[in-house]
Amino acid sequence: MYALTSTQYPEVHTSHFRDFYTAQVKQDAIAISLVKGMRVGRDGPQLISQMIRKNLNLDCSVLIGGNVASDLGNKELSEAVIASSSREMGAIFRKLFQTSYFYVDILQDVAGAEMCGTLKNIVALAVGIVDGLDYGCNAKAVIMRQGLTEMRKFAKTLYPNVRNETFFESCGLGDLIATCLGGRHHTTAEAWTRAWKVCGLGGLPKT
Ligand SMILES: NC(=O)c1ccc[n+]([C@@H]2O[C@H](COP(=O)([O-])OP(=O)(O)OC[C@H]3O[C@@H](n4cnc5c(N)ncnc54)[C@H](O)[C@@H]3O)[C@@H](O)[C@H]2O)c1
Ligand SMILES: O=P(O)(O)OC[C@H](O)CO
């Protein structure tokens, strides 16, 4: 088993990366990405799984869910999906990840699951701003519901074959709720908004 850290992903499109890993990874290896995000370059948007598939010539699955790391570390009940090109491939990875407190479902919509994991962070920023403004539950419900709808529309614009059902799985609605309740994007946006209310834009850090 060979693990890449997220710090290695920005290099994944380079020939250095390809030469280095193809020398070490067996031809019949299979890959799974745990990264939430995508690369948008001059050649257009690319999912992490697409980059791995293209550059390393490996079949690549993804694991995505409402999985705040500290909760998982405490072995609290969590769930995720593994999205793979086939159910057989998903079943291989499920054996690796599923535990008594971490339930893993299998999907065959890799692009849909990965787009969910990427786009939910934007909705979490908006919910953090709403919390920073001390609005109540109604406004947060609006942002989360409309956010999920826009996630689906945007994903389908880029990848027309993504499935509607994917957005109601753990990678979609589940991850959206977890991130909006306790993720770092939400926490950062709330703190930024509270600071803005006190200091105004001039008092905020430039980064
Ligand atoms: N922490 C969680 O609760 C959690 C849960 C589920 C999924 N994930 C996903 O796992 C991945 C890693 O999350 P993490 O919590 O380990 O994040 P982290 O912030 O702890 O680590 C990310 C690392 O990436 C590096 N990095 C960021 N941009 C870079 C760039 N352009 N070039 C080189 N290095 C860069 C940072 O320096 C950092 O070391 C993310 O895709 C995240 O969405 C995290
Ligand atoms: O801390 P965040 O906002 O990156 O969210 C962490 C995970 O993606 C939640 O599933």
C-alpha cells in the first residue's frame, strides 16, 4: 500500500510526479483519493481522481463523507461513501476503511461524489457568515437548501452524468450538514464575520 499526502497533490500533473510514482507503483495497482477539492487550470477543471487516472494510469476511487477528523478520532458514529468505477472495486476499498463506528456505502458516481466534497465548502463559508451575523436557523436553512440545489446544478454543468441521488448521500447532504455544523470553513467564516463587525474591513488581516 502506498499513501500520498495532500501536500503531494499539487504536483500530480507534473512529469516529475508521474516518473517518480510510476517507477514505484505496480501496473495493476488501484487508487483511492481522500481529498476534497479540485484543480482549475488553463486546461479547465480537473477532479483529483481524474488527475490520478490521467497521470498515473490507475483506476481511482474516492472516499467522501461527513467526516470531521476529530469526531472520527474519538470513534464517534460516522458514515461515508466510496465512489468507484465498479461495485467490485468499491467493495475492496470498503474492507479497508469500514469499522464498527464508520459505515461505508458504495456508489458508482465518482464525479458526483467528488463534486459534492468540493462544493460543500463554499456553502459552509456562507453558513459561517450567517452565524457571524447572528442570524437564526431560518436563514441557515435557506443557505443550506439552496446551496445543495446549486451544488447539484453546478456539478451537472461540468459533469452532466452525475446522479441526482448522490447529492442526498453521505458525500452530499451528510457532508454538507457536518461541515456547516462543525467544519473549519464554517468556523473561519464565522470568526472573519465577527471580526469584520468589530473592526470593519480595514481592521482585518489581508490574507
Ligand atoms: N480534517 C478533516 O476533518 C477532514 C475530513 C474529511 C476530509 N478532509 C480532507 O482531507 C484533505 C486534507 O485535510 P487536512 O485536514 O489534512 O488539511 P490540513 O490543512 O491539515 O493539511 C493540508 C496540507 O496541504 C498543504 N497545502 C495546501 N495547499 C497546498 C498547495 N497548494 N501546495 C502544497 N501544499 C499545500 C498544507 O500546507 C497542509 O500541510 C483535504 O482535502 C480535506 O478536505 C479533511
Ligand atoms: O473542516 P472542513 O470545513 O474542511 O470540513 C471537514 C470535512 O470535510 C467534513 O466532512
